[in-house]
Amino acid sequence: MDGRLDQIEEDTRHTRVLLEATNKNMALLCEAQQETYSKLHQLDRMEITLNNVKSGTEALKDVVSWHSQDIKSLKQA
């Protein structure tokens, strides 16, 4: 009888250790997920900025092209 109680106590200790380890692992996973979310959110903002820069660059290219054509026309005149 004492042997069975000792075994139950030992099993209970092992179960407690496993639960604590599982809880720590879950906490680490949650932290990692939060970091990943933050990085993805930052990438979204960077993509918006990049698209704005691309739009501005395209507008500048158009203006330079128009001015180049105007200068070429004026030189020929």
C-alpha cells in the first residue's frame, strides 16, 4: 500500500513538473507570437511608405521627362 502511495506521489510530482514546463513553453510561444505580430505590423507600415516613395518617384520621373522634352524642343527652335 505504501509503495502505491509513493508511486502516486512521484507521478504527481512528475505531472506537476510537466505542467510547469508546459506553462513556461506556452508563455514563450505567446511572447514569440507577439514579436512576430509586431514585426509584421512594422512591415505593413514600411510597405505603405515604400508605395508612397514609389509614387513620388514616378511623379518625378514624369516631370523630368516633360522638362527634357521641353528643353529638347527649345534647343531645336
